[in-house]
Amino acid sequence: MDRQDIENLIGRVALSDRAAFSALYDATSAKLFGVALRVLNNRAAAEDAMQDSFVKIWNNASRYQSNGLSPMTWLITIVRNTAIDRLRATRKGHIDVDTPGLELSAPGATPEQNAIAAGEARRLVGCLDELAEDRGAAVRGAYLDGQSYSDLADAFNVPLNTMRTWLRRGLISLRECMSRE
């Protein structure tokens, strides 16, 4: 399933289309489960995080904005953040949200955080554009589209170790670019 198909499914989920939600789950759950499992290192906890994540996806699909980046990035971010939240909760002990007097802040980023994130995203896109075309495409494929190193090596017709080197050097270049004021 390509980027446009996933964006269309998210759009239909925003309209409460259960069939689209099921199709989105079928198309993305394996990759997203891998993200949760990497963070939590526990299959049962990762399954719980996946369930919570898909509830969040269902409830927040209308917030998704197509910005030229992969919709998988949005989905992966939700799963990763949910898994990290679960990991933190287990380390600090469980907080009962029904406790009287406990007030939870509104979910989502503040307008200031959104503005900062948008600025950082523009800077990152600019830095990605500074990379050689094939290196930039490889970094986007690995870190924005979730492609495996071996898939990228095949797509660019280079050895696997060469792809790893491209990605490592690309990330170093991005870090240097992002650290410039």
C-alpha cells in the first residue's frame, strides 16, 4: 500500500468509516507493532500499546494533515509515543486517572509547540534537500517511510553495507545541518 492509499484511509477514518479503519489496521499494524515491541521489549505490553494507539488513531484521524511527509510517520509517532508513555508509567508506577483532584492537561500540542515543530520540520526538509539526491531519498525511505535497509539497498542497487554507510553519513550530515543556527 502506498502513501496516497494510507492517506486516503486516514481521511476516511476521520469520517468514522469502520471499513477504512479495518483496512488501515491490516495495512499498517505489523510495522507499527514492531515499533511498539522495540520500545517496550514485551509482547503483551506492545499489544496493549497497539490497542491504545489505534484508539488514538480513530479518535484523532481528523487531526492528520498531509504535509508532504509519509503518513506512516504520523502513525509511527503515535505508536512510539504511546509505547514510551506506557514504559514511563511502569517505571514510575501506575497513576489512577480517577483520583479526585487529579486534573489532566488537554491532549495534543500547544500552539507554541506546533509552531516550533513546524519550524523544525521546515529546517529538517531543508537539510534533507542538502544531501545528495540518492542519499536524501535513502534517508527519507528509512526514517520517514519505514523501509528496511535491505529494501533500500535493493532499490538503489547497492550492497547492504553501502546502504548502512549512506544512512549513517546522511544522519551525521543532518545532525550537523540541524545544529547550525
